[in-house]
Amino acid sequence: MEIGAAGVLIASGMNLFKTLFFGILKTIIWRNLRRSFRLAGMSLKAYLIGWGE
């Protein structure tokens, strides 16, 4: 009984940790991707504007 309870506790703790870890990882990656896309878009816009003139 005690071993089962400890196992469930450890399993749920690992699950929670995994969820948090991947959530944070996804957020960091998404933010960096958005920043990269914004920078790429800005430089592309600047290039097109400079090229258009």
C-alpha cells in the first residue's frame, strides 16, 4: 500500500514536471521564433522598400 502510494506520488510528480518543462520549453521556443520572424519581416520590408525606391 505504501509503495503504491509513493509510486503514484512519484508518477504524478514526474507528469507535472514534464508538463511544466515542455510548457516552458514551448513558450521559450515560440517567443524566439516570433522574434526571429518579426526581425526577418522587418529586414525583408526594409530591403523591399530600399529596392523599390
